[in-house]
Amino acid sequence: MFETLIKYRYRLWPDKLFGELLQKRWMENSVTVAVLVAVLLFFTREIKNFTALSNISDMLREASELGFVVLGMSLVLIVGGIDLSVGSMFGLCNLIALYCVHVLALPVPVAIAITVAVGAALGAVNGALIGFMRMRAFLTTMVTLILYKAVFDLLGYRWSVAISSVTPDSNLWDFIGSGDVLGIPTVTVVFAVIGVIGHVVITRLRAGWHIMAVGGNRRSSYNLGLKVNRVIAASYCVSGAFTALAAVFYAARLASAGADTGKGMEIIVLTSAILGGIRLGGGKGSVSKVVLGTLIVFLITNGLLRLAVPAGQSRLILAGILLLAATIDIRWAKNRHKAVEELYVSPSYLALPPSPPTDAKSGSPYAVNDKLRNVEIIGLGMVESPEDVILDEDDNLYCGSRHGEIIRFFAPDYKRMEVYAHIGGQPLGLAFDGHKNLYVCVGGMGLYRVTAERVVEKVTDETNRSMLSIIDDSRLRLADDLDIAPDGRIFFSEATVRYEMHEWPTDALEGRGNGRIICYDPHNKKTTTVLRDLVFPNGIALASDQQSILFAQSWACCIKRYWFGGPKKGDVETVIDSLPGYPDNINRASDGNYWLALLGMRSPSFDLAMRKPGFRRRMSKQLPGDEWLFPNINTGCVVKINERGEILDALWDLGGQNHPMITSMREHRGYLYIGGISNNRIGRYKLESADPNFVSSAIYHE
């Protein structure tokens, strides 16, 4: 009775939603929005007509001008740098824009082009010094701040009188400075367009990925072949161009070449970026956070100005906000994992059936043996982490590696190898379609395809969002294994929606239904979730009726069957309710049965802990991660099963010399090829009674 109460408490109480509420991205955005609302409400109450339409229009103009500079600064921060010279660049570009329009009477488009080019050149100076000459960003931009300010003062002394004595007669210039589009200020419209483009670049295009990668880890980016110096230099150049664009709108609006233009702007811009969630250490940030941070800081500065707060006190307040935001950013980056362990991890009740015996004396079909002791070794030391293996019709062997590559070993002796394709993430499940395209589940990236011409293409990296989920769970975190139906539909598992690939032990500790099975239809290019709330779904294999799939749930130690077609469409049935270990990949055998990999074996202590969610919660809070209880993945085996759940054979490496951990196996022309994500080799085991003509890639495709 007591265990029943615990069971329903931890399964029905919305701990999962609570955990999702604490997901880092949701928390950060929610806190930032809350701060923005609080600031807005405070100044609305303290200042009369603060939210009047006329005042909102003026604030949008000024905030959008500031937003361009913050956007450029954020790009530099994401790449791992900092730019203290933005204020001096802003003042200098403002002066150049006014000189081109007022004194030289150049056409407005030409003046804008010259100003933006000058800003990009000023940024390029910083970029060249920091990116190519590897000088310290802080000291370098402090020097250029002084240098650009000196140039600004010299030119301002010569040009100020000439600029102020001429008023340009240009409708376009007036429209840029004070015009609007459907009541929205021109500068705000332009900023919105550039913001959308920036969001697409950062999140969807290769250039944005390179920026994130370089900011996250420059050495790793260099090892992956990225042009790190070029990316850094380009970021400073783009930042200079954005600063110049802001100066153009400022010049058109005020026509002022005052000596204090841009003074102290670097503090405002840095505060906006960091308060918006841009990490000081680089590698993280978004356009939405830039907008939120800009609005918060601008509302504060504008509100303090209208409250007649002395300039010194305003700067002191901004400096305090900057210091607080930087402290929070640094402390969060240092203690993120601890916070996740204490707040985000939410263990549930998971009672497993008794584990079947594996000792030889019991007569169990799982009885241990040494059949895999003397398997043939392929690629010893030449490959790392071959989680899955597959062979083509020419008997060539393919596997993934932890370096983000697909490796091909050439038949017949498999001594010669090559990098077949570079994916960029850890390849997991592999499957060929009828057109010799190799489909790959890539951890953290989604489902990818390598064509017969060896071109890597993204198939899908997201699915439909859960209707009742508070956070957006559409992104694929851990696409694991896959199989392809006769009509071309691809069914693949996503082991967890809450954790990244390297955090699988934490998902095991939770024991929740965090996984799902997803279907990609190549005919309409749609990706949909067909099964939810699965406990680390892993291996998938198309069943013999071609209307259902067998799938493994690793932490639940069971095999189930799902019908996606036919009279039983939508039904789920249990094939094996209790395994002695944690199931991984499933693949077909030549006799119509299935091979199943067990990546590790169950232990009584961990099974007991899964029935004690409170104990696991306290463990996650009070102990470091390397002292938690984890599933045993040091010893595994291969078993043959049929669709009735009967165990037909078991293959072990009792001493653990060749294949202590097994995550996959593939039967091909009378041999069983064995892979393991923790191994540095592939095994080949001779099957005495297997069909020598069975080809692993020749399956139920059109």
C-alpha cells in the first residue's frame, strides 16, 4: 500500500511540469521579461504620461538606435570578445554622416554607405588586432576607444561649425530621422527587420553556428576546421557596421555633432547585453535577449532622466546593474550543473519486474557464456564510439565515431578505412533506404541523411510541440535509433526531451517517461510524434508484418510493439516485460527473428533505488554527480528474440576482453557485426546456422 501511494504521488504529481518550468532557457527569458514589466510599471506609476503614445514613439526611436549597437556588441560577446570602443565609434560615425549630408551634400544613400563602411573599417581594425594578431580584447578596444575619440575630437573641432550652419533639404533624410511606417518609427522597422535576419543567421545558418562554436570553445572549433581568427575578426567588423547604422539614424534625428556624443555608451551597451542574458564568456546568446536587455536599460536611463536624477547618480545605478548582471552571469556559469542537479532533476517512481536470472546453473535462456570471447576484431584503435554498425550490398562496413564522422571499412578484410562523411555530431542509429541513402540519428542534432554521392543533408531537427507542455519541446535533443517502413516513412526514437546526450545518466536517475518515438514522412516533409512518455526509448526495428515496429525502453528494461498501420493501428503491446539488462538497438536476423543488444546489466541496488524517488532526489542534491548511483553499463550481451518475446540465444563476452559494452549488432552474410559506444573496435562473430546471402541493408524498402 505504501509503495502504491508513492507510485501515484510521483507519477501523477506534476513534478515533470515543475522540472520543465525550471529549464534554463525558460527561466532566463521569464526572469528578463518579469524585470522588464516591473521596470515599466514602476516608471508608469512615477512619471505622468510615461506610456503616452507620443512618448512611446520617441522611446522606440531611441531604443532602436541603441539596439543596433547592443546587437553588434552581443555578437562580439557571443564570439568571446568585448568592445569598449563602441561609444567612440558611434560618435565618429555620427560626425561622418553629418559631414557627408550637411557639408558635402552627398546623396543620402551614398552618405549612409560611406558611414557604414567607415564603421565596418573601424570594427575591422579591432578585429584584425584581436582576431589575427591575438591581442587582448579588453586592452585593445580600450586603446582604440582612446584613439577613435581623439580622431572624433580633431574632426569635430574642424567640422562642427560647417555642419551646424547648413540644414539639408532632403525628404529621405527627414524620413530616416523622424518618419514612420504605419505609425511605427522608421528606425524601429529597420531594427525589427535586421533583428529577424540576425535571429535566422544565429539560429539557422552556418555562420551563426560558427559564431556560437568559436565563442563556446575556440580550441575545439579550430580542431574542427573552423577559421577561428576570421570569425572573430568578422564579428568585430559587423559590430562596427551596426554601430555606424545606429549613428546614421541618430544623426538624421538630432543633427547634433556635440563633443559628448557616444560618451559612456559602452557602459549602457554592455549592461543591456549582459542583462539580456548574453554570456560574458561567449558561446551563448540570442536576438530576443538583446531586445529585452535593450528595452530594460533604455527604460531605466530614460526614466531616470525624466525623474531629473543627476547624471552621476544615473551612471552609478547603471554601473551597479552591470556589476550585478555580470556577477549573476559568472556565478550561474560556474554553478549551472549544481543548480540543475538540485532544481531540475525530478526522480519518479519506477518499479521494475524481477530480473531474470543469468547464471548458468539456473538453466535460464540468458545464461552467461563465452561465445564472444574470440570474435574477430575490426579497426582496433582506428575508430572510437561505434554506437551502431551497418553494411551495404557490397559488404562495406559503416559506423559512427565520437569525432562526428561516418567511417567506412572496405570489404573483404576491413583493414582499409576512410571517412565516408563528416556529420558534426555523434552518429548513433544508422539505416539505408532503397536509394542507397544512409540515414543517421545524430545526438543533439536530429535526423540526417548522407546521399549516395556522400552529400550530408539535414532531414529534420524538430517535431510538433506537445500541446500541454509549458516549454517548447519541439527540438530534437537525442535522436537515437531508426528504421524505415516500406512506404519510406522513417520511425526513430528520441531517448529524452529533457537532457542532452552527455547527460543520459541524469535521465536514468529520473526514471521518467521523457522519451518519444517520432515519424518523418519524406512525401510531405512532416515530422510528427507518434508515442510519448516513454522511458528512454532506444532501439527500433520494423516488424515482419511491415505495419508495426519493435522498440526498446532502456531504463524500463522492456521491449514493446507499436502498430502504425493495419487493423491494430495505434495499439501498443508488451513483447518482453522484464530483461536482465538495459536494451539498446534491435535489428532483424536472417531467420525472421531479431537481435537485441543489452548495453549493461541490472543490479539489485539500482532496481531498489528506482522505487525510492525521494532517496534519489536527496542523492542528486547532496552528492556530487560522480558519486550517484548509475545503471551498470560495463557488461552487456546480445540476445536473439522472436516476436512472441521468447529468448532463442544469448551471446556473452564473459571476461569483457573484446566487447564489455554492446550497443548494436548487425547480421550480414552469415556474420554478426558488433558495435559499442564505449568501444574502440568492431567485432565480427561467425553465425553457424545463418543465411549466408542475408544482406543487412536489403530490407523492406520500395
